[in-house]
Amino acid sequence: YEAGRLQKPAMFSMVDVPVESAVASANATEPVEWDVRASSLTFDGRIYVLMLDDLHTSLTRSLVVQNVAREFIERYFGPNDLAAVVYTSGHQEAGQELTSSRRLLRAAIDRFQGQKLPSAGEQKLAVHLTKERPFRANEGSSDRNIEALQRAEQIRDPNAAERDLSVRRALESVQKVATWLTDIQGRRKAMLLFSEGFDYDIYEPFNRGIADSILFDVQRAVGAAQRANVAVYGIDPRGLNQFNGLVDISARSDYPQLEYGTFKASLRELLLSQESLISLSEQTGGIAVVNSGDVAGGLGRIVLDNSRYYLLGYYSDPKHWSDKFLRIDVRVKRPGLLVRARQGYLPLDRRVVKRPKKEVSTSAALDAALRKPLPLGDLALRVSAAPFRSTGRNASLLVALEIDGDSLKFTEIDGRFHDKLEVS
């Protein structure tokens, strides 16, 4: 059902990618990488994007994220799978495009370094204690104490602007990667978001800053993931040890009315950050691995989630599209079954969709093949590059391109065979 209207299934199939190959290959000798890249009509592996949220990961937990991400690659990444590494801060030179090479993926992961800001509560408390220090010697003045309390209640996060920007950049990364994966049809795509979550308080009724704008960014990111069939899996590297990461403050606020600087406030920030990971995961059909002492087990669930599932498709009627969320309800007649599926999607406004302007005139088929993240096409190609050393610092590069002749459709004209190749 879409928005309560019964839909007629246009396609139905089961996807079953063997999981054993991924686990078994982790214990075997790593094969020599093939130095030939090829395109084909089929792809029978899983697609992962490891999004490393360096904007919302503490520097001291950089190694934890590296170890968890490397464990996923070494233990669960199958020989036919493809994965990419993306940094939310936008460091493209540190990331890695889609590849089947564990070596390249590990190298991109090892470059990770968290740069999370101190918590808002910690920053507010520091400002409060600094401002109140001159008044402690004059505790007998009730007027001054009241004045200090009023000023403390109005303290702003000194890093509010940078905190706002970090959340928006992370959400923009989710949206862009999901949009990039849209052209991969007929399968689920998994986005593993390694992050400590967004501790931005969108519920504060006063001093909201740009909370409304951030909520809009959340809606755009979730909408892009839902349309592209990308499931987000929020992974909190803190596991069950998150209480060690709470704000450790030896001095407390002088005023019990001020929650920041207390364990209660630190716990609230922790829950707020985890809630963002849970929300992104649930709304896109993924699983959140938070507050768990078995992060490795959570990674195994993610692999199973993208290895065996049913693919159900229907044609949505554009007449019923609007700017509102369209809920999808999948039901089965057999009792006792629990269905996990996309909750719905936000239709894309086709009036504002802008395709990049083509500088050359290419056919629709070639244009689509150039845009696809996967090397798929009607004409099978194989390409390899061989560097040769030359004099000094110079080098020469031989690029060999091989075309599958079986795909060529020759026509005989005057005793010669002709065909045309379109090149872009």
C-alpha cells in the first residue's frame, strides 16, 4: 500500500548473496589484485559506502573507528562486493571510490582522524565558571548572585556556528552519496555511518539558532536515501563504554537550576546524539548499532540485511504525488511474520531536477552508462594501464582498451564488415 492505496506489484524477486564467501575469504590468503578493470551486464555482490563522520567523532576515538571499520572490511567484505570510503568533512583525497580492493579500503580507513568539537554543555560550563569567578568572593550580595544567575541562564554555546556547520555538512554528505547511488537499480545499498551522532539540540524551544534549517536538511537527506533505496546503518563506536565519554567535570555549577555541567546534562547530550543515529537508520530501513557491547555482531547483522531479502516493485502514480511523505505499508498474509521494509519516500519535485548539461551529443544509453557508479553497460569493456620508466622524472603510460567483439553487430557491405562505435 502507498498512502493507503493498494498497489499492483510489477516485479518480485529474491536476492540471495552468499555470506559464507565473505567470512571464509577473510581467513584465506588475500588474492593478488587484478590490474584490469572491466564492465559487464551483471553485478552479484553487495554495495557498501563507509561514511566516516570525522566531524562528529572525538580525536581520542579515531583508532576505535579505524579498528571497527577495518574489522568490517577484513571479516565481512566479500570478493564480489564493492565499497567506498567517504569523509563527512569533505576530504576527498582521504576517501576511496567504489572498489573491491581491501588494500585500498584499509588505506582510506587508516587516514581517519576525528575532529569533533567539545560538547555544548562542556563549553557552556567553562564560560559560566569563567564569568562567575569574580563574584565568588562576594557571596553575601544577593543582588549580584541573582544577576550572575540571570547571565548564566543566557549563556550561548561559543562554538554554536561551527557546530551548526558540522551537522549540515554531515547531512549534506548523506544526501549527496544517496543521490549518487540512485542510478544503481534492483538492489539495496548500505551506508555505514560511523559516528558519535549529532548532539545538536533541535528540541530547545528558545535559542534554537538554525534548528529549523537543520530539520529541513534532515528531511532532504532522509528523502534522498529513501528514493535511492539506500539504508543507513548508524554505528556508534563508543559501544557500551559511552559513559567514559561523558563530560568529566570536577567543578560543578554553583546553581542547581543549571543542568549543564551535571551528569544529567551529559547523559542528555549522549541520548540526543544516539537518537540522531537511530532516527536516520529507522527512517531509511537500516539498523542502528548503538549502546551495544557487541559492535562486531551488529556488523554481521548489517551483512545479513544486505544479503538475503525480497525485492518488490510497483509503479507509483504521479497524480498522487505531492510535497508530502508517502508512506509504504507492506503486508503478508502468513501470520506471525514481521516485515521490515522502507517506511516510505518523499517524491522528488521534477520541476527542480537539473541534469548536468552535456558538452557533447551522446545517446541516452551512453549518457546513462557514464553516470552510473557501477561499471555496467551493454558493451563489455576491459581496460588496463601499464607505466614505463623513462629518463629523469618522466614516464610513459600505455593504456589498453579491449572491446568484447561478441557485442558488436557487424553489417556486410560490399564484402566488408561495418559497425559504429560511439565514443565520449
